[in-house]
Amino acid sequence: MKVEIILIICINAFFIGVETQIAQETTANPEQLSTGADSSQTYFIGTDSIGGEGAAGVEQQLSAVKTPATGTGGSGGTFNVKDFGAKGDGKTDDCKAIQAAWQTACKCTGSPKIVISSGTYLTGPVQFFGPCKATTITVQVEGTLKASTNLAKYGSHDWIQFGWVNGLILTGGGTFDGQGAVSWPYNKCPANKKCNVLPTNLKFNAMTGTTVKDIKSVNSKFFHYGLINVQKFNASGLHITAPGDSPNTDGMHIERSSDVTITNSVIRTGDDCISVGHGNSHVTIKGITCGPGHGISVGSLGRYQNEGDVNGLIVQNCTLTGTQNGVRVKTWENSPTPSKAINMTFEDIIMNNVGNPIIIDQTYCPYVSCTSTAPSKVKLQDISFKKIRGTSSTPVAVMLECSKNLPCQNVVLQDISLSHPSGAKSTCQNVQAKIVGTVVPTPCKG
Ligand SMILES: *[C@@H]1O[C@H](CO)[C@@H](O)[C@H](O)[C@H]1NC(C)=O
Ligand SMILES: *[C@@H]1O[C@H](CO)[C@@H](O)[C@H](O)[C@H]1NC(C)=O
Ligand SMILES: *[C@@H]1O[C@H](CO)[C@@H](O)[C@H](O)[C@H]1NC(C)=O
């Protein structure tokens, strides 16, 4: 008889403040101490807004306990969480059953599948952690997962956490409901640099070869999707919604990742539609409908020490409606270390009543006052805006504000047509954009 240790990882920790630099809290995490695991990842978040609304840059540390698969399972197989005791009645906490189904599937070789069939499953944080023995492992969500509204259950954890799994397929048309409305009043991040960061709905960490298809995410407490350190991640058919005034409910934040493709999805939230943070390469965003929200952003970059570069971004065939910004590159002033963001193309984009449809902002500082106004050390180069048309809700439709020390290089504006009722304008600083085709509003000279 083999002895199998089942780690109970349904969490019931105290809600301790997650602030910037929370190393002490990580070591104080009782769970982590009891398992001796020490996998932690620093997750840098720059949240934002423009136009004096006040916002924040938040750094969160993801501390995650790895749960190695113990024992051996068979090959393949389908595991319904209801067979592991899940009720799906919307009242019972189904965390342990979901977790047990995952543990079992994770031990199988081949292509196991866990099924969360129709029903409403209430749960606090769930950890779908590997490494698993499977080649691919499918999580088929047909029902609705509802996040517990009791913040004491989360500690510094996110809600649905995937980590150290290769070949994950998350699909099924189901819904992840973060029930965020109850906790939004506790989110002080839009006003305060030191703030408790609430749980992200779906976090993916250190994974290779992930597919997410036909999944809904509703009313996250904080971000809807957070990707850190993932390679080969494809998502399509996402449906992401939260009210336009909900704080920090970014659709997706991507960081330190490569070969990420997000296609044919609808994202309506209170913050960035998609934000591409530092250390990313080869990111493709296509066929996305955004709004309300803050638009599609690169950044914010240059806030922290030793950030990685951004290289290779394509944003194509997107429609933005009523968003605060359109396509934006934002870098902090006074960045501690140099970095760069290069090779980015924004193409075939329709703007409907969008504020700042095209914007590069290298003096980003969402707080009332920043400690310094030293120019940004993030170098921006090889950026094309092509075939962008529609209406601006602000008179300045094209704003290119580059760093005094590092003027932007090789910025191309091609076939742009943006209007505003009182006449659209361009502003620019420290940049000489190359003009191709017809560009309206009239380009300015930096
Ligand atoms: C993601 O999509 C690309 C292009 O369609 C494809 O080559 C790649 O294999 C896909 N990756 C995964 C993990 O499905
Ligand atoms: C553009 O995106 C829409 C979804 O917004 C999609 O239906 C359409 O097929 C895409 N077109 C191309 C040419 O990719
Ligand atoms: C520029 O980005 C595209 C898209 O990610 C990529 O295919 C290409 O290799 C990049 N070019 C360079 C010179 O890195």
C-alpha cells in the first residue's frame, strides 16, 4: 500500500495586506511553511488611468505552493467533479472536490479531462498546479464557478490559479464569476500606492502550451486574466465583462511571456482591455472588441528595477468603443533601469468615440505627485500605427509624447483617419513620425 498525501490547499488564511514588496508575508504564509515549498513569483502590475481620475501602480507578489502529483494514475480518463463530491448547488463550498478531481487527473498520463458540468460551484481559491504527468490536460467548464466573497479565504492568493502545467486546455463555454462587486469598495489601489491587491479571477503562471477557448469571466475582484511567465498561450472566444466603473478589472495582463495569441474575444471592463507588460515577446492580439474600459495598452513600463524588454507585438482587426484610450504605449518617468519596447504594430483598428485613440505617453505617473520628473529610460522604437479610423471623444486624437532623453525612433503613421466634432488634433514631443498615405488629423512635428 502506498501512502498518499493529499494536500488540502483550499485556503482559509487571514486576509493580510498585499503591499508592494511583501517578502515578509510570503515567508509568513503558513501554508508555504508547512509544505516547505518556495516557489514565488513577483508579479508587477501597473494599473492606470489618464485624465486626472487617479490610479495606481501596484506590485503584487504571487506566492504559490507547488503540489507535486503523488502516486500514479492511469492513462487519460474523464473526471467529473461531481464524482468527487462537488454539489454544484451554488451554496456548498466545492473547492475540495474540484481540487481532488484535478489531483487525480494530474497523475494520469495521456490526455485526461476534468469536467465541471452544469451547475453553480461556489469556491474560494483553487490551485490547478503541476507538474502533471499528462501530455495535455483539459479542464472542461460547462457550469459556473462562483468566487467566494469572503476575502479571508484568499490570503495573498488569486482565485483560479493555474501553474507549472504544460498542455493545459481550458474550455467548455462556462463562466468564472468573481462576484467582485462586494469587494470593489475595499480596493484602494486607484488612489493609494500601498494597497491591498484583490484576487485575480484567472492566473496562469509558468506554463507552456496553453489553450483557452470559449470561456466567460465576469466581475473579477481585480484583473480578469493574469499571465506571467507563460510560453505558447492561445486564447480565443473569451468573453470578459465587468462594469465600466469597476476598479482594476483589466481584461488581461500579460507579463514576461512569449508566443501569446489572443483572438476573437469581447472585453468590456473598468480598466485596460489588454495590457502588455514588460518582458514580453511575440504577442498577437487580433479580432478583439473592447469597451468600456481603458483601451489596449503596452505598459506601463519602466516602473521597476530590471524590467525585461518588449519585442514583437501585433494588434490587428480590433474595434474599440467608448474607451478612455485607444491603443497606448505608456512608460513611467524616472524609470530606475533602462529597457526598451520595439517592433510593435497597431493595424486595422476602428475607434468609436474613443479618448486619445493613438497615444504614446512617456511621462506616465498616475499618482497625484511622482517623486521625480526625470525622463523615462524606456526606449521606444519601430512602432507602426496603420489603418486606424473612426471618431475621437477628445480633441487630441493622436498624441505622441516621447522621452526627452530618448526620442522615439521609427514611428510610422500610415492611413489614419480620426475625427472629432470640433476638429481632431495631433500633439507630439521628441518624435519625428514618418507619414505614409493620408493621415488625418494633420501630423505635427516633434
Ligand atoms: C497557437 O496558435 C498558433 C497559430 O495558430 C499555433 O501554431 C500554435 O500551435 C498554437 N499553440 C497552442 C498551444 O495551441
Ligand atoms: C476581425 O475580427 C472579427 C471579430 O471582431 C472577426 O469576426 C473577423 O473574422 C476578423 N477578420 C479578420 C480578417 O481577421
Ligand atoms: C517583430 O515582431 C514580429 C511579430 O511578433 C516577429 O514575427 C518578428 O520576428 C519581429 N522582428 C524582429 C526583428 O524581432
